[in-house]
Amino acid sequence: MNDLPENNSNVGPSELETLDYLHGVKSSTCLLLPTTPSPTPLDFKHPLSEEIAEAPFLSLNNEPNMGNMQNSDASAGDSSSSGDSSSVVQDPVSAQLINNISMLDYQTLSKNGDHIMGEAEDCKLNGNLNFPNRKLPAFVTWNWPLIRKILLWIVLSGLVACLGAIIAMIVTIPKECNPNLPWHQGKVFYEIFPASFRDSNHDGTGDLKGIIKKLDYIHELGASAIRLNSIFEANNYPEQYYNVTNLMSIAKDIGNIEDFEKLVKAVKSKNMSLVLDIPVLSLANLVSVIDTNYTVLFSNDVSAKYTDQTSTALAFWSQVHNVNGFYLKNLEEFVDNINFGRSLQLWKQIIGNGKILIVSEESYKKAVGKNLDVLLSQVDLIDIHLNLENGINGLKERIDEVITGTLWSKPHYPWVHWNIGNINSERISTKHTNNTLALSALEFILPGTASIFYGDEIGLGGLPVHDVEEDFHEHEHIHNLVPMMFSGNDNNGNKLILPWNSKSVLEPKYHFLEVMRRFTEVRLNTPTIYLRAIFKDGNILKNTEIRKTEENLVVIERWYPRRNTCVFVGNLGSKSITTDLSSMFYGGTVVAGTNSSLVGQVLYFDQVTFPPNSAIILKLEK
């Protein structure tokens, strides 16, 4: 045990390897324990000497895990020393080896545990390394605290921006997912004879300023467009409003061009449109000789010369005064003219995009061949009148004929402009006593555009029979143009206006207003009702059916994909009807009706009773 490795000639291979290891470690000699006897003096060089340091016995750079190994060995050595001191005393070589390994831990490890890559002299005890032969990357010297702050603000700003975008999307999401239609399709028109509507200056005749004052009334009724029957200068206006003398001038009894411009501006401020009835006096004729009196400036800035009054008037009112549409009165008288098709094309070009042409059903039925093709391609609305002259069955057949006819054969064909009352017909309340609301509800459930003739919303009647009989020729065209009556103190003498006419034979029923407003509201907000058909794969499929039931009971079903089905049930007779409709429908919620108290109630169709002259609109569950 006291034999030294240098003096022992019988040193084995393992002992030589141990010596080589010891010679490669820079360390100092010290006793492991105070009780450990000093070994016999040995003849060897100091481990920190330059000669040993240069010996290639141990390469720290090639052993990345050496630090961990040394720590574990040192811990093991200490444990062994404290646990078994006798073995250390008897093995000085092992003790010296353990002691040298402990020194190696100190010299080869930095405070942060990094390995020393160079010579021991080049190491710093604070853990920083010097690489004299290696240039550090530029990013090492960057201002990393500032960079971290900037990146943090960028990330936070991005999160805030994303949150804001999400909130904006949620806020702007439409509450309803209803298809958009042009302003004239599926909407409600309000038809006015200006001289009978509202008198603003107490001269006995309604005027344009009076219409401006009542725009809120019209808007609250649910109308999307106002149609003025006649505003043009005429002989003996308003009694003979149809004898128009100048399509470019307004009848002075109702106002002037400045009043009209104010009306147009006020109508548009209410998000409504304005339509004029314009009599067709002639068709378009091209002028070969230039005459500046008949220059028409088209919407595409192309000038042409036409002599006809109708083309000139359409250009004047649509382009100069921004009218949204025109009802071409008396067009049926020209359907056989060779210039019929060309005139419609020209007029449509004159008024420009987004503006409409309306023609009568008679014009549509009389046109044939190419003229019919042009009419169906250039006209936007076909005016169709409904009445009970042929009874309930006749009304059903009339509606069936329209919705299954040519107008429903192609998607781009004109829409129907339904009317029950108009300037040319007797008033609803006069013709169909007590059925005003029920017939109006029926009109509002039909596919197409609905129309209200002023005063029908409050059940006004026409002139008394004796007034018409006493002076038939004077009243034959104005028998239904009675003065409008407004509720409250807003009449301003309207009961006494129109010295050329008389007031309604029927007193106004102002409680009708609530019912009519509800009908228009349901119509305008229910795609199942205002959409006229289902378009699928280029085909047009109907979404309306009239059910066959009792004689005076009308049942109309309306449906649309992914929407609630709506059902109209109207008793247009004078007696109550009790019936069982459960074979058609189970039940539904009342959304509108002539009896406002029923709105919101659930109605089941087994043995249900419908009062006379009543109507309801129900929404069925999907």
C-alpha cells in the first residue's frame, strides 16, 4: 500500500491510465481529511505546472458533460470519505485522485455552470467567456430590453386590434338576413290625387305643399313610394285633370316647379321614391332636322332629336327633377303602332338605371309578338286591379290566372302592381261595404307590389249617389276623388275643400289605421310574403297557392325555403264561417288581422270560427 507508482516496476495498465488522468488535471495537492496520514513524499511534478498542462491527457472541450460527471464524482467521493475513512487512509492514491477532481470542479466550471473553452488563464469567475480568436454576432450587442418592450407593445396592439375587429363585426352583423330587392319590388305604393289630399293655403284645393306636410303620415303607414295621379297643366283642372295641355308644366292650382322640387327633396329625405302618372300623347319620332326645342339629353350623355312630347317630358322629369318612375297612362292606345317597341326602349334609356316604368294590364294583354317581348323586357310593373264583381270564386280565379300566367314564367319579367282601389275605379268601401280591411289584407299577402289609394286606409267612400246623378258629366271622372280626412285637429278645413266636389258619403274610420300599418309592417318584413317566387337553377317556382274552401272563405298559402310559411284566411261574406282546416295546417301564430286583439295568439285550425268581413295572417312553425 506504501509502494508508489513511480517506484513500482509492476504497475499495471489500469494504474498507468490513472496516472495519465492525474497528470492532465490542473490541481494542487492537499489532504482529503485532517486525520488522513500524509503519504510518503513522492517524486512528481506539480499538477499546475506548465509541463503537465500541456499534456494531452484531458480535453475539457471534448467532454460537454464533464462538469456534471465531476460534480457527481465529487459528491460520491465525499460520501465515501465520510462514510468509510479507513478506506481512504489505506488508499492514498485514491484520496489524491478525489482531491484533484474537486480542484478540477473549481477550475473548469464557471459560476453559471458553463464549460471553459479556452485556457484557464482566459476564464473569468463571473461566468463570462472571452474568445480572443472568435468575433461575436452583432445581435449580441443589441438593446434587448428595448426590443422586448417594443415587441410586447406590438403584440398587445395586435390583440386590441383583433378584439376591436371582432366587436365591430358583431355590432354590424345584420339582425335580419333578408334578400335585397329593388325599391319597387315587393313594396307598398301610396297613390294620391294632389288636388284632393291636403290643402295648405285654404284656397279649397289640395296642393304639393300639403303633401310635404303629410309625408310623416304616409311614411308611418309603411309606404315606400308615393304615386301622384296628375300634376300637369290641364284645361279646367282639377275637374278635367285628364285634358293635359303641357307635360312640362305643373297645374298652378296645386303649386309650381319650386314646390315640386321641395317635394322631391322631402320624399327622398324619408327614404321614399316618387312616381308620376304621365299620359302618353305620342310615341317617339326621330327628327331629321335639328331643332334645339326638342333636344333630349340621355342618361349616357348622348344627344338625339325627338319631336314627341312624351320623350321630352320623360327626360325633363327624370333627369332634371330626379323623379324615380312613371306610370305610362293610355299606352294601350298605341300597342299596334310600329314605333311601340322602339319607343319603350328609348324611354327606358331616357329615364336611366334604377328608375321604373309602369303600364296597365290592358297594355300588357293587347301587345303581341315583338311588341310584347319589348314590353316584358323594358317595363318594371304591370298594374292589375282586383275586385269582387264576380264574387269570391271569380276573385280566386283572377288571382290564379295572374300568378300562373306569363308574368311568372321568367325571372326578369315585370312584377305585378296590385290595386283594389285606384283613381279610375269606385272606392272599396263603396263597392264592398265592410270589406275594406279584409280586401286590403288579401292584397298585402299577394306576391308583387301592393298599392293603397289615398283614403282607403280609413274607409272613405265616394260621392253620394244623388250628386253624381244630378250632374253626371261633371262628376264621372272625379266621383271617387273625395277630400282626404285626417284625424285630430289636422284637417285645416279639409272638410270644406274642393268646391268642385263633395265630401265622402262615409265617415272616416280612423281605427283602420292601426290595422293597415300592421299589415304593411308584416309584409315589408316577411320575405315569404314579399318575394314573388322561388328561383332555382335558372327556373322560377311559385310560392303561392289559393286553397279551395267554402264559398266566401279565401285561404292563401305563402312559403319560401328556410322561412316560416304564412297563411291568409279571409271571410269576405256577411256571415260567420266555422270550419276545420286542420287537414291543411295544424295551427300558427297570428301576426296581423282585422281584429288587432288576436295578434300574437296561437290559433289551431280544428273547428275554428271566422267572423264576417274578417281576415288574419298567420305564421306557421317551420
